[in-house]
Amino acid sequence: MAAAPTLAIADWKSLAASKRESNYNKIPTEWRLPSSLTSHISSTSNSSVLDIPEKSGLLTRQELEITENYDAWALTQLIAAGKLTSKEVTIAFCKRAAIAQQCVNCLTEIMFDEAIARATQCDEYLKKEGKKMGPLHGLPISLKDSFQVKGSQATIGYISFLSHPPSTTNSTVVDILFRAGAVFHCKTNLPQTMMTADSDNNVFGRTLNPNNPSLTAGGSTGGEGALIKMRGSVLGMATDVAGSIRIPALCNGIVGFKPSAGRIGFGGSIAPGRLGSPTAIPPVIGPEATSVRDCELVLQTIIDSTPWDVDETVLNIPWRRLSSPKTPLRFGLIRGHPQRPLHPPVARILHTAATQLKEAGHSIVLLDDQIPDLYTCTMLSFKYFLLDPQKTPVKHIQASGEPWVPSIPTCALKELEGWQPSLDELWDMNVQRMGVVRRFRELYTENRLDAVIMPGYQATAVPHDTFGVPIYTVIQNLLNYPAAILPYLKAEKALDEPFFKADAAYEPPYNPATFENAPGALQIMGKPMLDEELIQILKVVERDLGTAGRGRALE
Amino acid sequence: MAAAPTLAIADWKSLAASKRESNYNKIPTEWRLPSSLTSHISSTSNSSVLDIPEKSGLLTRQELEITENYDAWALTQLIAAGKLTSKEVTIAFCKRAAIAQQCVNCLTEIMFDEAIARATQCDEYLKKEGKKMGPLHGLPISLKDSFQVKGSQATIGYISFLSHPPSTTNSTVVDILFRAGAVFHCKTNLPQTMMTADSDNNVFGRTLNPNNPSLTAGGSTGGEGALIKMRGSVLGMATDVAGSIRIPALCNGIVGFKPSAGRIGFGGSIAPGRLGSPTAIPPVIGPEATSVRDCELVLQTIIDSTPWDVDETVLNIPWRRLSSPKTPLRFGLIRGHPQRPLHPPVARILHTAATQLKEAGHSIVLLDDQIPDLYTCTMLSFKYFLLDPQKTPVKHIQASGEPWVPSIPTCALKELEGWQPSLDELWDMNVQRMGVVRRFRELYTENRLDAVIMPGYQATAVPHDTFGVPIYTVIQNLLNYPAAILPYLKAEKALDEPFFKADAAYEPPYNPATFENAPGALQIMGKPMLDEELIQILKVVERDLGTAGRGRALE
């Protein structure tokens, strides 16, 4: 096959500029921020922009109330009860998403007009039929750019995909959410190739962290993470093959839930690479959200729809309604790996959580010395990501002549430089993987564990292009265990200091001022296929750590 | 790595002879058949040997009653109620298995002494504790040779594996069955490499079909098929990657159930090839039995034991207790493929079943022209079986100098001669496979099908070494859909004649006399992961075709 023609550099830059301009034009003039509010924001500024939506004066009191005070679960209740209309909710979130976009560059496709029209239909349906379209009736939902929505593009940040026409079909999960009553108001930014933790590409540019724009918003579902933290959305659909749901959740300070593979179908999604990978690490779809019960709401809604009838990538496993688990629970605890020692705030936050859970009566079993080497597991995982002899993502880049974004080389493993995949080694990799899975299964069984608590990363959000390899999130993909990020506490120099170790080789370097006030988080890993159990365990943790109601939800 | 030393031919022959002699010595003298009963049996004789157990006079009236009149479900009831002891049941089946072995050469490892000792323990436990060890309390179960049982070998018919010491651990499924109260009385024969449909190897020789020794007993779990048909066992554990549970079931006239992959764990089984295959077609474990409810009993027992706690190859999906499905049902019907036209008895039996099910009120939707090409699907499947660049099974053969058994070349696809696997093509194979899966999913959804009825093979059991490629059973492995064989009717020249097509290229050739009275069968394919639903559907089919009670079970 002949190589696709390479564009001149000027060409790709103008194509990208034109796409961004067309996006900007979709923000109504009256929703545009004055430069006085935004000119100080850059990838080197460190003041939170979380107050700009309110400061902008663009949102009414009611719109601030709608966007700040509820989670998805509460909003669907209010809409269903006629206390709010889908239209007013949708306008509020579109407006706030527009503000978020102007602050942290989190959007790819803007679908405000379509969303408001759809919301109006939802309201009319409710009025006429006297019932909801479905469990998500009238709720605005945002989507990672890799999901397809009829009429919008899905370039996933490749310049070469800018020539693709708008999608003519929805991804199956989009269809399912639509039938459940959802309103789609925007798609969100992601990294070039989706295989790095900075949501930066040559089409849409870089998403900044709203807590501190000098820090990464994480990736690959980083646009979602920043948008939800800005409350330009309360619920977004994300994907995860090495941490892409969870990294943005921990960087921004929201909830992220990575289900077991096969629970949610990948039908009709746009892949950054070649289809048909013989990998042992399939990507999964899951929510970024502001509460655990919102993760439950969306997973339950999708799986209740019998998605296996419309999508052969789904396992036919009904969603089980569970009540609260028998407590106290038994948690394994993993406190880090010598090659990626925990930054003081992360060590302190993990320690505080474990202590608090122990005080609540739960058991904590230290696993540090019993688990397989996480760094070796990461190398194995990365080999699975490099299995394509045709290096298709490289071709997608070369097709336009666009350069690599700076983040890409930062998450490569030096040990794998020059590594070429082979069918023969793939057999050995699978045997090696099975050994890792066996060991974790044994640890869960021998210690009668309900879940494992561990960091989602060795640091809080870090400066752009310094995230490196995600050894604390890729292990769950290698195992195919469900896992979630819960936001918890934040970096506070004074409290963190006792956890500083002078001899630790922190990577990236630890300078307390850089990270001050960055959101903290816990990662909680469940048992394979028991996504329902993990949701219930997370609710117990939310309750016992006092972080429930983060969505300031109606009860 | 240096090649293993090759044995001289005389060496491997004497090794095999010594193993067979040691086996024969484990049959008590008083259970040996006079040559007057067995000398006429050979791979060219065509008289049924099913009457030999009774004719031999070795079994008491009670032992004939025990071995002939009940299925596993009924036997466990009788043992639990104290109406039979496990010891008398076990002795009866050991005796009958010994007779079966002398007639059709179906056993590999003989564990009669261990079984009787274990049965005695079961009886004592029941007496002392006043309760069963578990749902399979006291029940003799046979196992394909690839399962490991502590103290017995698992050579799987490779001469080079004869030097392996006896197993020091049980396969996980064996452990589970043991804890549920099972008694293991023997292991059963299989083909060299397990990848052909004649259970023939250089260690144990060839298993014959008890209905007609000139016909194949099928494979790869053919020893089980012949043993169960002889009623030397009522329940056996088998494996299936291309039809290995189902082919022996249809050849011998028993029930075989292939579950969805991952429902039953493969931990501790002996593989005929290399571990770690990146195949899209994982092998599965399932029962060969005499009734559908016995398949349900054993699957439910295993899955109820939370096998995922002890075996990481199991999906954590609890067994769901279902009641009878809402009838009438909707069945798809596949009547064959032009390259493997159905032999007249199979065409007639399928037609009769479809007619009878229609008369019982069910709907039948003809799918012949709508499904993907089964021959192409078989080629794709066979590529998955040839993915090992090291050709490990060849090494296992070469290590001893033993020759290939004649059946091996008969099930190779000429189109794949010289085909070498590559990582690059594997990606394309996976895309091709996903297209096949999508098409079947669409057919089930569009036609609201509960199940699909089709042949398990184009013929009944066929003469030895003529089975060829199993295009009607490998498709369910490629799809990962559960499927079962139900015995139904038999070849009858007079009735079959109207279904003869003079222009059909029957393969293997059709000569009515060759197949007269060979067992007939139906294959019924369910929906992915819905093994429980398929069990219930099979019970409806059993009822409506009048074949229930085949195990002459107590109700």
C-alpha cells in the first residue's frame, strides 16, 4: 500500500487552526469570556481557575446552583420530578462547558445547539407522555472524543483524521445512553495516540488542570477530567487501557471507575491504532463522575439495556443489584514501589485513609512485599501496547507530517527501546501475565480481601509532560481487575513534610511548592468481574472517609 | 535449547507396551473377559458391543441395575438417601469400566482401588456426619486424561510424557469435584495432540465405538464418549476447542455440553501444546453425560464452589438458577454447508427434529443463506490452532521418535499447507473473527432467536481416520457460544433414502450399510455466556422430542 501523502507543515497547522476556529465559533458570543479573566491562564500559571465560572457573571444564580450542587443522580431526580427542565439544566452545563473550554481547553466537539434541541425534546416527551425516556432522562453527558456521535467528527486529535467526515452512526454506548434519555453537549480532549497522560495533541492543543494550570490534567481522558472538575459536566464517558479513566480523575480530583473488560461495549468507537490486537489488555469504557452512585447509575443503565444484543464486544452479564456489603471489610494495602516512591502528599494521604478505615473497624493487610514487581508488570503491559508490527499510530501521525507532542517520549520505557514484538514472545508474555494474575488471585484469597487500596500514581498531578510511566494504574489493566479513583484530601506542605524522605529518588522531582493544594486521591481495586461489589465497597469507603456527598447530591 | 534425545523405535514401542501392561494389571483377574467375548472385536468389526457387559455375567443383577438405570442426578439422590452405598455404586462402575476397556480400549489411567477406598470414606462420612460431603457425594466420575489426579500419570498419549512422574497435585476442577464428594475411578483416552477426532495415540492405542467398532468413537474426548455409552461411567469431564466434547457425544450417542469459555477453569490441566497462546479460541471444559440435568448438576456444582478463588482462569460469574423458559421458543436452523453436505441420516434426523419442534409450537427460522461461510470460518479457526512458531506438539512427538497416528493428516486443511503464523496476520484474523461474531449476534437479535439447531457433523460416526475437518463444531468455539449435543434417533437406511442426493459430494463417502444404526444427534447452540439459559432450552427440546429420561432417571 502506498504511503498516504504527507502534508507540508504549514498545511497541518492551518488545518488545525481552522478546526479550532470552527470550534470557537460554536461558542455563542454572549458566552465568551473577556480576556481580563483568561489572559493570565497558561501552562505555567498556577492559580486555580475553578472560581472563574462564578466570577465571570455569565451564569445566573440558578445556573450556578444547577451546575454546582448536584450530581447526575440528583439532577435526573429533579428533572423527572419536574423541578428542573432538561433545557435549563442543559443550557447551564453548556454555558459552563463553554467557560471551562476558554479556561482549560478541554473540549473537542461542541454540540450545544444539538444538546439544547434534544433537551427540549426530552421536556416535551415528559410533558406529553408523563414518563421519562429512561433513567438518564434529560441529563447532559460529555464524551471522550473517541466516541462517535452522528453529525460530529471524531478526530481523536490526529491531524490526518481531520479529513474524515462527521460520524454517520453513534458508538453503541452512545446509542444506549441516548435511548436512556441522555443529552450530549460536548466531546472532550485527549492525547495524541491516547497513550500518554498529557491530554495534548496538534489538533486541539493541551488541556490544563483547572486546579492549577501549570499541572497536567492527566490523560488520556483528560478533557473530561478538567471539564467535570470545572463542573461543565457532571458525568462523562471515558476509556482506560493503562489508567486513562483514573489518571485524569486523580489529577483533577474527581471520581473515575474502570470496570472489568467486556462489561461495556466498544462497538463503533474510534481507535488510535489498528483494530484486532491480540493483546491480553483490552481497553475498557467507564465513567468519570463526581460521585460513586453516578458511576453506578450509568453502568447499571448501560448494562440493563441488554447491550449484548447490539454489540458483540460486550459480555452478556446482567448488572446485579446489591445491598451494602457486610462490614467490617478487609482491605489489602499497597504503599508503593521502590522505583516510584510516593511523593510525601500521596504517602500521607494513603496513610491517613488507611488509618481512618482501620478506625472505622476495617482490617488492613499490608501487601507491599508480597505482590509481583509493579515495574516489571508495567514493562510487560507496555509490550502488549507495542504489538502492532505496522505501528499504525505512527502512520496516522506521518500521514499529516504533524510532529509528536512532547509528552509521548516521556512515557516510553527505556528498557523497551528498539523492542520489536514477535509472535513467539507473545506466548511467553501471556505465560508471564498469567503468573501475575495468579499471584494477585492468591493474595486476595489467602487474605480474604474485599479490595485493595493503593495509590493511583506516585504523585498528585505533576507539571506538564513529566508524568512518565503509570505503574500504579496499568497493573489493574494487566490483571483485568476493576478499579476506581476516589478524591481524598489534597497536597499540604505542612502536613506532608513528615513523609518526606531525603534519600528517595522522587520521579518526577518533588518540590512542595509545585504541588501545593493539588487534589489527593485513593485507588481502590476490586475483584475481577465483581464491578457491582466494588461500587458498594466504594460507597462504604466514601462514607467512612467522610467524602460522600462530594457531588453535593440531594438525598 | 538442545533438542530432547530421540528414542529408538523399539524403545518407544516397549515403553508404550509396558504402560499398557501396567494398566491391564490394574484390572482384577476376576473382571477380565474371556477371549470368546472379545476376540471378534476390532477396528473393522461392526457388531455393537453394548450387550457385552450384560452377556459377560460379571455384573450382578444389582450392578446392572445401578449402571444402566440411572443418571448421575438419580444416583446421587439414591446414595444420599442411603438406598445405595457409594461403595456398591463405585464397584459396579469400576467393573463395567473394566469391561468397557476390554471391549473398546477407552481408558488411560485405572484408579479402581483408589476409587473404592474413597467411596468407602464417603459412606463412612455420610453415616458419621449424617450429611453429604457435597452435591456429588459418592458419585463415580471419569476424567479425560488431560486432567491431573494426584498419584496418576497424565501422559495425554505422548510417548515422551511417559517419563513424567505421577501428578503431585489435582487440576483445580478435580479438586472442586473431590470436595463436592466425587469418586474418580478412571481417566480416559484421547488423540495424539488432542487435535483430531479419532482417539488414537501410540501410548494407549485407539478407542473403538461401542455401537459399531468399525466406526470412530470421536475425539478428542473419545475415551469418555465410548466409556459413558458403555455405561462404565455416567458422567465424565471433557475439554473442547473445536468439538472435542461434542464430537464423541454425537459419535457414541450421549449428551455433551460445551460451556462458554471461562465458566470452568483450566488450572492444572496438561496441555498438548505450548502454554500462553494468544488465540481467540480458548479451550473449554464441560461434561459428557447421559442427561441434560447431569450437565446442569456438574456445572452448577463447580461454579457454586466459587472456583475463581482458587483458579485465575475462571470468570467470576455465579451460576444462575433459572426456571423453565417461556415457550414457544424461536430456533434458528442451519442445514449444512455445500462443501460438507449432510449424509442422508443426518439430514433426515435434523428435518425430523425441526418438524417435531414446529409441531410442538416452536418457531423455526432458516438461516442457511444468512450465516458466514462455515468453511472459511473453519480455516480461520485452524489458523488459531497453528499459532505456535515453535510447533510444540511436534517437539513432544519428536522427543520420543514415535510416529504420527494416521488420523492427524486427515484433519488438516489443504489450504493451510505451509501456512506460517505471523503476528501481523493475527491482527487481521482477529478482525475477521469479529466480523463473524458480529454477524451471528445480528442474526440472533434480528430474528429474536433463543437458540440455533444444526448438525454437529455432516455424518454420524464415520470409519476410523475419515472424520476430516469439523466445520460444524468449530464455529461455536470461534464464536465462543455455548453448544450441546443431544442424541436423537439413529441411521436407518430405509428412512434415510429419501434424503439421499445423487449429486452430493459426500465426505467421507456415504454408503448406507457402513452407518446403519449409528447414533443420531442434534447440535443446539445458545447465546454467549448464557449457559444457564441453554441448559433450560435443552430440557424443553428433550421433552418435546421425547428424548428426556434417556438416563432412565428417577423422577
